[in-house]
Amino acid sequence: MNLGKSNPTMGFPSLIKYLIPKGVWLERTILLLGFIFLDFLITAVSCRTPYAEANLYARGFMQRYGIVQGLALFNLLFVIPIYAVLVLDSHLIEYTQRYRTKTEFIVDVAFGWLIAGARFNGAMSWLWDAPNTIRQAIGFAVYLAIAIPAFYLFPKRFDYAGSFVAVRKERKEP
């Protein structure tokens, strides 16, 4: 795609594909957003006062805008850079074919510990009185238990859905 030249035939729908992660990165994004949503949901249901929230940034948003609205705004602002990194990685990973699996595994470990584990820790802190490191390690293990089979062991499990001969029509040239 040449962004330097104006192309009148390229409209907004064709540019939107660059804002959605490609391939397995979309599944990775959905998985991480699931951990973030779990934390949001449990915190929104369990938090009675903003002062009960341990995250100072989230607490500030909750004090200013209300518990649910502030928490939603905090999570939205928190997710934007993560989503941007995942989109960028999904488009740039094809240039590192030689190290692709190693790079993706390192990204999974980093996001698993820093995002999924931390968000699982935050969600479970409302429900379970255990040390932070234990809750974060369990969240990390849950993320890897989902990610490794989905992304590395059985990566093409949903790709066969459109390949059934009975469903697919053959196009014949006139």
C-alpha cells in the first residue's frame, strides 16, 4: 500500500483492514481483551467505592467519572496502545519469517504475564485473598494454557470450515 500517493479508488472499507490484526494475532487480541473484560466486569460488580480500587489510575478515573464510567474509560485508554501494538505486530511479523515462532512466543510470554496475568490478578483480588504473585502466575498459566494449544499446537483448527466440498461451489468460466 502506497500511502504517499492519493488513490481515489481506495476508500475507507479497504483501509479498515489495516486496523484489524491479521491471522492468529486477531485471536491473540480477542484472548487478551477477554482477560481485560474479566477484570472490568468483576471490578465493576464488586467495587462499592472508588477507594476500594488498588490501581491508582483507575481509582482516579472512578472518582472523577463514576465507578463504571471511569473504569470503562480507564480500560479503553489502557487498551488502545495494546491494540495498536498487536495490529502493528500482526502486519510486521511477516518480515521476520525466520524468527516468527520464537518472536510470537516471546510476545505471548510478555503479554501473558504483563497483561493477562496482571488483569487476572486484579479481577481475582476482589474474590480471592491470595498473594499478588500467585494470582498473577495463575492468570499467566491460564493464558498460556489457552494460547499454546490455540496458536502453536492446533493453529489451523478453524481454517477447515470453508473447505468442505459440499458447501463450496466451483465457479465455471463461460
